[in-house]
Amino acid sequence: MDIADLKEILRILEAQDITEFELEQDGVKLRVCRASTSPTLISSAPPPLVPVASPASPADVPGRAVPPEPAPSASAVDEAAGADSPSGTVVNSPIVGTFYRSPDPNSPPFVSVGDRVKVGQVLCIIEAMKLMNEIEAEFAGEVVKIHVENGQPVQYGDALFTVRPA
């Protein structure tokens, strides 16, 4: 592949508005990525809920005021959250992909609840675009919760593990 071929490929990609291209020929691998010219909107927020009043709702009765419900106290919220959430630091997914607890289906998991981990120890693998990315512990501690099931897709920032620092 010479410079003229490369220029022709780039001209075609630009004319067709192609943002990503990969070519492997005679041991030479060419990969071209460029930013999209159109803005991309990524939203992880759930759609808004639309309230629907039932026919027997007190708000439907004319002249009757409905008192607002009191907000839960901070201690009530803490108690509810504390019942299911173990204390520790949450290890979040650094990438989008598929979560795997072991290197292959016949191997034991990298870590289980109650295991002590060291800095740099592999916690799991996240497969992204056929690449296996090892997620390592950034601090020593004890695994107190595994938030994701084996083989489940994960998004950037999803909770993977809760680790109580040692």
C-alpha cells in the first residue's frame, strides 16, 4: 500500500461520511477512526413517569384538599439503604461489555464474597468487542458483595463489586 492508495481510501471515507474503517493487507493493518460530525445523545436516565389519576382518587372530589405526604426522614432512608448495602468501596465498570467472573466456564471465579484481594489482583473480566479486559483491584480488602451475575452486560460506571478496604 502506498501513499496514493492511502489518500484515496481517506477521500472515499470522508465522502461517504464513514467514521470508522479497518483494513489488513499483506501484514499491514490500517485503522481509521474519526469523530462523528453529528452530535450524539446518550441518556441513562429512565423515561419520566406520567401520573395517572384513578377515578376514585380524593383529588378528583371537588372542594377536597389532599394533604401532601411527608418526605421520609434521613435516618429512615439510611436504615433502608443500610439493610441491603454492605459497607465498603464500590468497584465500578470502567467500560461497556460483558461481565465474566472466571477466565472460562470451567474455571473457578477470580474472587468470591469473603475473599481477601491484593492490589493488582484480577477481580473479573469484561469482554468488549472480542477483547478480554481484566479488571484489577486498585486497593487491598475483602470482597463483601458481587453486584453482577456472570455473563451479564454492564455499562460504564455500573457497580461490579463492593470491597471493604483492609
